[in-house]
Amino acid sequence: MTKRAFAPHCDQAILHAPGVCKYCDGYPDWQEHRQVARINFTGEHEPDKAPCPSLMLRDDETRDRWPNNRAVRA
């Protein structure tokens, strides 16, 4: 198994959908869990899914002020 950081971003609650962020794509098991558990990925707001955990303490705008929380495309 390839070594990886504990989480793809500094904020451990941030996880982008597959194909959105090259760092989050290194965590396919976490991405699959969110899909199966019907939890929104970071930046998504589908009403029939649970909110992204990154929104528990702040809103999108505040969260995204920190560049390392934003998606990084390949």
C-alpha cells in the first residue's frame, strides 16, 4: 500500500468528489464511503444527502478562504 497523509486537506472534514481534486482522489475508500452513506462532498449541496461535515463549524465561504482547503485539479 502506498503511504498517504492522514487526510487529503488540512481540514480533515474536507473531501471532494472523485475527479474534482487530485489530493482527494488519493482517498477512494473515503470517497466511496461518502457515496454509500449519502453524504455531500465538499462543495455539493444536494438536499437529499447529509451535509458535508466541513459545514458543521463554518460556511462554504469561510472554509474556502484557506487555499489548502480548495480542490486542486490534476
